[in-house]
Amino acid sequence: MAKSSMKLKYKSPKRERNKNKEENKELQLKSILTTFGSVLIFIGLFYLCVLGMKKLGVFDKGYTKPTKEETTISYDNILIGTSFNRSASEYFVLYDDYSKNNYQYTNSVVSSKASIPVYKVDMSKGENASYISESGNPSATNASELRINDITLIRFKDGRIMKYLEGSDNIENYFN
């Protein structure tokens, strides 16, 4: 038997439905629109950032980056809360409002005549302002009890008050 005489019947393929093709087209259209919208939002945000930086003056000629000031540590100027716990066994602490500079002579006398370390407390600073009072407290045993009135010199020995002097005249007389 020859092949030409044989009659073979082939099964015809099923027709694909148009519904699947339409759904695929809709999904493709949604993904294209989502991508396009995302790109537009990104460009818009980038543009707003550039406008904000321009308003701040970043792109202006002559713009200089702000500089950080160097931190300095002073071992002579202390906070009032550390008056009772210095490392030396005996020392002076001079309490004064250094923003006014009323007692420069007294400060220089104390610094030059004292044979033991002298620490200074600036009462004009906000951290020390709560210790300012109308009358001093010469019998304080810790920093929270300490009250300062005007210029005051305190001599500490082993973390206790040994001498308490108020007023520039009393301080100068003590060293003379």
C-alpha cells in the first residue's frame, strides 16, 4: 500500500478563545501604565528636591559649606555641680559672673596668689543659674545645697568646705 492511497484523518486543533488574548492585552496595558506613572512620580519628586535645594542656596555662586568650630576643653572652668568632687585634695573654687567682668582684679589676685589649684565657675551659664540666691550657704555638704550670692571664693579640702568668702573685698583681704 502506498502512502498516497491511505487516507489519514488529522485531528483539527481547537480554536483558541479570544477572551485569553484580550485579558493578556489588558494586563500588558496596565503594567505599561503603572511603569509610566512610577517614572513620572520619581521625576516629580526629584524635581521638587532640586527646587528645595535651589531655594536653600546650594547652587548659588559663593555658597560655602558651614564649618564646625573646634571644641576646646578647659580644665580651669568647671560646672558648679563638680565643685565638691575635684581630684585634688585641696583647692579653691571661684564663683563669678564672667559675662559682666566686674571683678577682673579679684580674679587675677586669686589666680596669682593661690598656691593650690584654682577652678572657676561661670555663674552666667544656664547650667549654673539655678544655684544663684540672695544669700549664700557656707555650710553646704554637696553641690545641690550650694547657693551663691555675688562673687564667692570657697576653699575645699577633701571634698568639704573649709573657707567660704563672699564679696571681692573679703577675697582680696584673704590673700593680702
